[in-house]
Amino acid sequence: MSDDHTHVQEFFGTRAADWDSRFPDDGPAYADAAAALGLREGDRVLDAGCGTGRALPPLRAAVGPSGVVLGADLTPAMLDAAARAGRDADGQLLLADVAALPLRSESLDAVFAAGLIAHLPDPAQNLRELARVVRPGGTLALFHPIGRAALAARQGRQITPDDLRAEPNLRALLAGSGWQMTSYVDEDERFLALAVRDS
């Protein structure tokens, strides 16, 4: 296991038990972001880096009982917290690295990724892996329940021009990874970038 993986597991593993109670008001933002994917009944969607699975209920509601919802995370404690919250009823939980997903190519219609991009060890390669498992024309939502400035303030840091989530940086990163950005919102109450997989 790489040092990046160990760091991610240690960081989130120690916070998993009380993660949801730290952010109790995020539910509506997750539901809105999941809706932005434009999912339909029967679609197949992955919540990449699902954590405690807060996106799984709105994703399940969007695809209905005939759809497929997967939640993949690298940290066992986060998946345990998702199961304790009953979210395994809304999607199948997978202990998996989004850099090497155990999924067939072009097997999904969409990927939802909340707070994931900042934790990717190789963002370009990892976004290519997400593109691999999505059909041409499928969608990607990169989401955070607060915007870049609010998150930086919470973390006691400044936003720099090389911030990966700045619109020009993210647009270029996505374009080089098999995606075309279709919308970008960075407001205090949410960050949401939508992209479509290249044909």
C-alpha cells in the first residue's frame, strides 16, 4: 500500500465514527448534487470515495429499484459507518481504491465524487480510471458541500492560483483525463463541477 493510501486511511479512519455528526446539515446539498447528474430509472452509478455513504440515498432515489448504486471507499472504517447508518440498503459498498476500480470498462452511467479530488495521489490518472468505467456520454459530478473559499477558511489556509479545483486548472485536468467540463459552480454553500465522458 502506498504512503498516500496509508495517510488517507489513517486520516479518515480516526474520524469515521463521528463524521456524519460533524456535518449534520449536508444532506440537502448532497441531494441537490446527486440530482445534477441527471440520472434516470435503471442507471448505474458509482459514489467514488463514498465515505459514510451520504450520497447513496439520493443516488438510489434517482435510479430507482432497477438501477445499480455502488459506493467505493479505501477506508474500512468509513464503510463500516455507512453500514451502521443503514446506507448499505441504498447501494453496494465496496472496499476499493478509485485508482484501480474492480469494475468493467464502460459499465456505469455516472460517477459521483464528494470531496474526492483533493485526496487523489495522481489526479489525472485517477480521473482517467473514473472515465474508464463510465460509458461515452456518461457524467461525473465533483462535489463538496462548501465552496473553495469557505473550505480554505475552515482549514485555516489561503487559496492559491495552483488550486486544483480552480476552474481553469480543473477544466484542463478533466480535458486531459477523458472528460469535458459542462458546468462549474463555486459558491460558499457548495462546489460542483459537472463533466461528460468523451466519446
